Amino acid sequence: MPARPVGIDELPDPLPPVVLLVGDEELLVARAVSALAAIARRSDPQLDVTERPGGDIEGPELHELLGPSLFGDARLVFVPAAQDIRTAALGALRPYLDAPTDGIVVALQHAGGAKGKALLDAARSVKALEVGVARLTRAEERHDFVRAEVRRNGGSITPEAVAVLVDAVGSELRELAAVAAQLVSDSGGAIDADLVRAYHRGRAEVTGFAVADLAVTGRPAEALETLRHALAIGVAEVLVADALADGVRSIARVASAGRADPYALAQKLGMPPWKVKRAGNQSRGWTEAGLRRALGIVSAVNADVKGAAADAPYALERAIRALAEARATK
């Protein structure tokens, strides 16, 4: 039996060399990767973060990603959709799981199903740290998530307000997190059902997603203006950083998957079809080199807003400008 998965807030410092993220809830995956990078940067601020979808990895590339560096650079290698790693690549990966390279942390995200079970078994056989990032399928789990988000932002919420909020917002965790943070800000900390109902009475809020959509489509001036407005009305810096990371990662995943029917891609990537379509449209103008830069930028800003930077709003502004430069990379 595998060990009990730990929560994102339970990650150890220092990190073990192999981390297994089990599940495919995008918000939790993004938060877990950001938390891993933040912990690793405490030991080496120059940490290099590399992301390669499992289906894109070839055996020879693993030697470059996971082998020793001439300069001994610290690296976090994140492999989303690791269940898609092919048999030949898994054979090349196994020696690095058995005998990890000093200074390298490998984070494998596996959806948790039967597909790619050999990878799951290989990671568990080397006692990888297992982190739970599964989708929250039951209403009770989403209620617990909302309560935790409210506490995370320094507030409290009544049981009735939790139920009203989940009914109004639905099952999308990013939206639940954004609304919970906004309500704490609006209420001064104490959230009741009347406040939740008033919030949803035709009120249109600026969110981190609006900032991210502008940033990844090459409109930095509009993104900066929207960011300042979002922060002024109380949107948490961490939610903007999460949205930027989600936007860039979605574009990278869809772009790397090649041309295909959005519904077929959605099934392959484990993403909603609407999100695949949006990321496909947003990918226009991005190059592979630019996306590599962008992945590093959003990883860094996630660490910045969680304490690595003295001025989180400035870190977000800097990231938006850097994303514009990355998008112009040839």
C-alpha cells in the first residue's frame, strides 16, 4: 500500500528527489508545483524549473533533463500527464528514479487511473513523496475546500454561507478560491449567507483570469491596468499568480499536443473542451522558446507572491512585462 498522500501545506523542506502528484485537479497541481519550486529556491535561488508533458518525452531527452550538470545547477523537472510516458522513455527514466542526481527534484503528475500504472508503481517503489491533487468530486469536499480557502485568507464563514457559495459558483476550484478570497476582503473576515447572496447579485468582478488572458495574448498595457484594478478591489496576489501560471501552462500543453479536434485533445489532456479552444487561440504568436521562458517566469512569480519578493504587486507587474518579452521570442 502506498503511503498516505500529503497535502500541499505538508511538503517537507528539504524536498526528496522524487515527488509524485496523484490527481489532475489543475488548481491543486499548479499550487503544488509552485510550492515545490518555492521550497527548492530556499536552498538555491537560481533554481531552474523545466516542464515537459509525459507524452512528449523521449528517452534521450531524459539524460539531458535529469543527468548531472557541468555547473551543478539546481533543477526542478515537472512532468505533467506522466501517465502518458511511453515504455521506452520509462525505461530511460527508471535509473534516475532509483539513483537521483544531486540537486534535481523530479515531480511526476499522474492522473491516478489505470493508464500508465507502470510509472505509478515505479515512483512508489522508490518511496516517492506522494502529494494528493485529485479532483474534488463530492459536494462535501468542495465545502471543505471553501472553508480552507477562507481560513487561508484570514476569514471565517458560516455553514449556510458555504452551501450558498458552492451552489452559486459550482465545482470550478479556481473560481471558488477567487470568490472566497474576494469575500474575505469585502467582509473584513466574517462571511455569512447574506453577504454571499449580495455578492452574486449581478456583480461583475475583475479576477486574476482577466489579467492572465490579457498578459498571455500580448496586451501588457491592458494587463497592467487590469492588474492594478484587481488588486485595488482586493483580489489576492496569489490568485493572480496562479491564473498567470494556469494560462501559460495551458497554452504550453495545448501547443505541444499539435493540431487536433479540440474535443479529442480535451480527452487526451484531461482539460475541458472550452479551455482547450481558448488555449489554442491564445497560443498564436507564441514560440516554443518563448513558452519555455514563460514557464520559468510564472514559476518564479508564484514563489515571489508567497514571500520570496518584498513587493508582491511589483513582482506581478514585472512578470507581466516579462511575459510580453517572452511572447516576442523567436
